[in-house]
Amino acid sequence: MVNKSRSIYKFLFETLEILIFAFVLSWGLRSTIVEAMTIPSGSMLPTIQLQDRVIVDKIYYKFSGINRGDIIVFNPPKNVSNPTGGPWIKRVIGLPGDIVQIKDGQVYINSKALTEPYEMAKPDYNYGPLLVSANSYFVLGDNRNNSLDSHIWGVLPTKNVIGREVFRYWPFDEFGLLAK
């Protein structure tokens, strides 16, 4: 009887150890390396659909810079109302030192028209010119006319960047890398 109750306690203790280890490992990976994210809005249409699920790499930008065209996940600036309550996802358009202007349905970077095959529709607004300050980025949603982004609230501080979108994993028939 004593051996049976000892083996039950041993089993419970080992199970608890495994669960604690799995939780700590999962939490550590999620907070520092990679995280799954559900897209909360249609601001990135047609590239990313509402409720798509993507994997976010949180470590890449610690070793490599952010590039124009990258799709990044970030915490919105503090002065911006956040209806979703969580991180946002947008495309990097302007890098530090760039002059961004939007006029006549076209985005210009340093006076050169930007080719954007991913945008849903041409912007129906004008913006800038604006010099993107150091340690900041100008980000836009691919659904230009329905996106709460830099054309409304200004540049995104680098410190707000969480990571870059790596690939979509749901819906499964859309699994893979996104258009850049």
C-alpha cells in the first residue's frame, strides 16, 4: 500500500515538473523569440485578412535592420487610441532619414514614386512631406484608405517595434510567406 501511494505521488510530482517546465519554456520563447498573433483588423488587406494568424519573429531585428517593405508588429504610440487593445501590424514605408510624401494617390520616398503591388487601393489623401526622424519609421497599412497608421498619427518610434511577421499559418490554405 505504501509503495502504491509513493508511486502515485511520484507520478503526480513528475507530471507537475513537466508542466512547469513546459510553461516556463513556452513563456520564455513567447516573450523573447517568437509569438503567434491573430490579425485584429482589415488594415493590411489584401495581403493579410482579418483574423489570419501569423508568426512574429522577435529576435531578427536585434541582429538585422528593419527594411522598407517589411511587415512589422508593434505597440501603437501612447498618444493613439488602441481599439484592439493589443499590438498592431503594418508595412514599413519610410526609414530614418527618408522624406515621405503622399500626393495624388502615390507614395513618394525621397521624391521617387514607390512601387507598391501589395496595396489594396491608391491613397485618397495627401500627406507630408515629412522627414522621418532618427529611431523612427513611417508605417502604412496595405488597405491605405482604411488604416489607422503613420499618415494619421505620425512616425513610429523604434522602441515600439516588437518584431517582424515571418509567415501566415492560418488559414492553412494560405500558409506561407507574405508578399513584400
